Amino acid sequence: MTGRTWLSAAEAAELLEVSERTVQRSLTDEEQRQAEWGDEGQGWRYKPLSTRRTYQLRRTWVERKAGPPEA
């Protein structure tokens, strides 16, 4: 993947090896979002200019949660 800072829910799901729906659910519930992704701007944000409140996740948080890559 490229060196982008922010990932879509689909890209994060691929790295985490879970469904996109699982990632979306973790973002929809405010308490779960806070527990898993921290505050807005730290581990997640709303996609800029999105009218549908689309979430993006910070790559470093996703990679930390996914763990080290398998060899």
C-alpha cells in the first residue's frame, strides 16, 4: 500500500483481516469507537467534504491493532 496517512474502512478491514462491516460497527458505536480508535483526529476522522459522515482510520492505529506482518 501507499504511504497515505488515512485509510478507508475497507482498506482497514483488509489489513485487520476482518469484514468491512465489523470495522464500520466499531466506528458507529461512540463508546466502542473511543475504546478502539481513540479521539477524533487521533485514530479516526470523518472523511473531508463527506456529506454522509464517512469514516477514515489512521494507518498507524490500524497497523498497531493488526500486529506485525507475518513472514
